[in-house]
Amino acid sequence: MSRRLKQRPLAPVNEPVSTPSLTPTPPAGESFWNRRRLVLAVVLLLVVHLTLAVRSLVEENPTIDEVIHLPAGITYWQTGKFGLYHHNPPLIKLVAALPVLALGAVEVPFNDPSWRNEPQNKAVFAHLFQSDNARQYFELFARARLVMPLFSVLGGLVIFLWSKRLYGPGGGLLSLALWLLCPNILAHCRLVTTDVGSASLGVLATFVFWHSLQQPTWWRTVLAGICLGLAQLSKFSMVLLYGLWPLLGFLHLFTGADDESLTRRVGRSLGKGLLILGLSVVVINVGYGFEGVGIPLGQHEFLSQSLTRPVPPGMWRPPSADPLINALHQRRVNRFRGTWLENLPVPFPKHYVLGFDDQKFEAEGVPANLFNPQIESDEVEGYPVYLNGEVRQKSWWYYYLLTLVYKVPEGTWALFLASVVILVASPRSRASWFDEITVLALPVIVILVMSVLTNINLGLRYVLASFPFVFISIGKVVPWATGLNDRVRRRAAETFLGVALAATLAATLVITPHYLAYFNWVSGGASNGSSHLIDSNIDWGQDLVGLRRWLQMHAPDEPVGLAYFGQINPNIFLFRSEGGFPWFLPPPRPGTIRDDELPPRYRKQGLEGLKFQPGLYAVSATLLQGLPWRVYDDELPRWLPRSVWAGGFTYFKELKPIDQIGHSILLYRVTPAQAEMLSSKYWLPPASREFAGGRK
């Protein structure tokens, strides 16, 4: 055969020559989504999302973390100092504080020692802010909360654009719908907290970086660096991007087709990587107003074991008013002090460094022998955590996996599992392997790090950063379903897709507006949620105003025994136009509260021998399951809470609730017989229990 016969025939003059596409060819069904319909669908989804979020944010009061976030953000704007609650970076708090500052008339307790002293006492400061602004407290938070869904809208648009590029317009809409209609996203997108804002900025930054790898230009590199810095200003967990991006860049470098020599590609990639890194550091410094940039590494007082070492004999250590910090200072010291790195200037702001150290300290846990030198073990204890009926101070490695099983809607789970099968079995429906790895790498890393490398089991919100990427990956279900050649199979696949998405929407509508309390049907639903998980998974102090509404309707003027898991003193209603309600703290179980922390009503007699009174009681689900926390009593001058140890109010589990407020506060009508039973079981001296009512 001649050389000429081996050549491919030329295309006719009027027929375009086909070229390989960089993205999958949309199936025929995707042609339905012209530009106008696509825009209308996106706008409709955004409107539904904002409507659901706004309705919820005005019905539920500020949660535990919000109570601190907002006043901290106000101080950042008013003083240019970022020490108060440096536990999280400042960006989300700064954004939330803007509409509140625009109001003008806000009282901030700058004269209190909780602000003036180091370290600043964030809890005391937040309670003083609460008492100073009691008349408009909930309104201030409503204003701040109204801007929070803008982050979820931003995240949704990025999810849509990225999924659309990989899987077509139908895939983009599916990914967007899963994000905007997810009850867990709706739960947190309306709060003055960092979780959804960080997830949105994280997916934005990674999308821009991915785009800069696909179509490399210097301006895209600059934009990637800026977005990376913004992500770091939202939450410290975004530091994972500093490890993920180089891996993705390395993978793209050696898998992408490029005619340039490897040496030139490596050199250019290193240059762009350094530019991204440098710009992100600049953005971080700008976000903190350059406060404390350049402080030598050895001058910082660290707490985490990673950044400290045992104190050498004879070394002086600074005392602290905080007992925990004081104990740590006497045992641990900055590991770089006295080394050749001691005088190295740190290119980050002071409170970015100290805040990261705080987070690292909490992730590692507290040494068990910190307050008891007789304990020889080096084991650590973290936050008190709860899972499936057990409270302990050491995390479970499978906690977040179970949390996802309990709190992700069944319809979303079905779509996710289908996308995994399609990823393996249907090459025509997936993007390139590099694109798929880019989308799925961060969820795997986040869940792995939180499950294995931390000692924090506090809620699904700690892995929300993985949600945008998982939803993007699920987008491939649409081209798979619409691209099936067999009509019957295609109809069945499209029906599956529609039913799964409808199930997710139904799950969200059923729990509206109490999204924090969402649990899927398989786990038993929201009413059974606290048997599995507590804290921010169901009860974050959000239903105090809901309790007040219930009392006004069902038990006006009747005193209620209230054990409340939150950071808003119920006395706040006495200073507001709607008026308060009579309440008192139920008696904690003996041995779960210090004598000097007892409310006056119990201090004279003490808890031993106390006679429990019948009547109406309201108990937060988290306290019902035995988590130690700070609770309030009705002594008006005392705004600050009292500490109750584990199990203080678990005796209410022996009773059946008559109602629930938002699934987070349970109401009990205690009869005289039940009160006598509880008294004899928990408060009578052991010798007397045998004869109380003839029962042991």
C-alpha cells in the first residue's frame, strides 16, 4: 500500500474538521437547557434557598458560637485589634458586623477587664455585650444574619459553574440544587459562623486554581492567590489547601499534554506557585490589618503540643488569670525558644499565629495529667463529646462518618452512591481523571484529617467544607441518565434522578425552619436525633425564643424549670418589650456542681435531701444526654452562667416529654408521683432511700 493511501481523507471544503473536545459532549437531552432557561432555573433555586434561609433566621435565636462571633467582629472594626476570639480568622465576623455597625447605636463593653486583660475573656465579654444591648439584641443578630446567605449563594454559583463545565448544564443544576436545598447547608448558611462561608470560599479558591491549571495565565494565577488568602481568612481548616494545591499542580504537570520541555514547565509552575503563596500571605496580613506581623517566632506563647516542649528546669514562665493557660505555661514552652529559629520573624499576623495554635491545641486535646500530676499517663482528653448515648472526652475515629450517615438526606445519599458507581463503570459520563481527582481530593482529605488527626467530635459542620466538591461530583449522574441509548433504561434512570432529588427537597421542607435538627428518616428523624448526636447537630441553643412563644401560648405565667444549653441568659426577655417568663434552674444531680456554684434557692439546704417539685420543666436535648455545660439561674443580677458537670440533668430521661421546641428543647409535666420518685432516687441520702415511699 502506498504512503498516499495510508493518509486520512481530507474533509469536504464546506464540512468543518472535527477536533477533540476538552469537555464531555452533552447528551441530546441537554439541548433543552438554553441560556434563558438555565438562568431562570438558577435564579429560581437561589430564590427558594434565600426564602428558606431568611424564614429560619428570624424564627430562631443566636446559637452558642454566634453569641461570641458578632461582638468580636464589631471590636475588629472599631479597634483594629483581632485578639478577641482569635480562635477563628476574622473575615466572616467582619462581614457579619457591617450591617450592625451601620445601625450605629451599639454598646460595646471596652472598659471591662474581659477586654483589657490578656488573654481576653471572650465568654464574659459576649455576655456583657448581651446585657448592654438586651433591648435590641435579637434584632442586631437578625441584621447580621441577613448577609450570611450571600456566602452560600457564592458557593452555589461556583458549584454550578464547575459542575456545568464538567457535566453539562443539567449536571450543573443538579449540583446547585443539592447545595441550595441541603438541610445542613440551610442550617448553617444563615448563622454568624464560619462553616458555610469557609466552604464557599474554599471551593471558589480551588475552582480558580483548577481553572488556572487548565488555561494557565498570570492573571488567573494572581486571582488564585487572592482567593486562597480569602479562604485562609475564613477558617483555619483551609490551611489544607496549602498541601492539596501543590499535589494537584504536580499531578497536572506530569499528566497534561504540553509541547514544552519538562524543565520549562517545572520552572514556570514553581514561579506561579510562589506567586500564589506570596499573594495569599499578603491577603492574610491585609485581613488582620498587619497587626503583629514580623514578631519573632520565639516570642509567641504557644499552647499546643506540636508547637511547645516541656519547660526546662528553672525557666520562668508568665502567670495567667486563665487556670488552663496558667497550668500549660508552667509545663510547656515555645519549642523554638532557645533555638536558631527563635529570632526568625513570622510573616503572619500575631493573632493568626496564636489562633492557629489555639485550634491545634483543641484538636490535640488536653493532657490528662495537666491538673492532676499523680496521673502518669500521657493520654490527652478533648472536648466532652457524645455519640449514640455515650459521653466521653476522647473522640471516635468514625464519628464524622456516622454523622454523615445520620444527617445527609437519603435522596442525596442515593445520588452520591450512584455517582461513585458511574465514576468507575461509565467512562462516557465522567470528566478526565485529573478533573475527578481534583473534585474528590478535598472531601477525602477533610474527612480523613478530622476523623484520624483531631480530637474534636462536635458536629457535622466540621466537615461541611467537603460538601461543595461532593455535590459537584454528583453532577455526572445527569449525563449518565440522559445519555443512555436504551429508552426504557434512560426513562428509569431519569425517574431515579427525579425521585432522589424530590426526596431531598421533601426532607428539607419537612424540617423547615428547624434545619439544625435535621436527621434523616433512616436514623429515626429529628425527634429521635439526640439519641445519636447532640450539640450543633441538633441543639445549639437556638430555640429559647421558641420556648418563650410556647409558654405564652400553653402555660402563661406558670413557672418553668429551665436547664438551657446556650449562651443567652433567659433573663434577657425582662429587658425587652415582649416581656419575660417566670423560670428557675432545676436542681442538678448531687456531685455535678460545686457548692459555690449552687443557685441561692438550693444553697442553704444543699442538694442532699432535696425534695424535687412537680410542675413544668424544659430541658435542652444536649443537657438531657449528660454533656457538661454552663447553665443559668433566675438570680437577676447574675448574667454569667454556672458550670454543671456531666450528667447534671440526665434524670429527666426517666420521664416522657409532652412536647418539643424545634426538637432541641424537651418539655415535661412532672406529676407529684414522678417528683417523689425522682426525689427518692437522686436527692435523698443513700440511707434514706430504702424507706422513701416504701421503695429502695
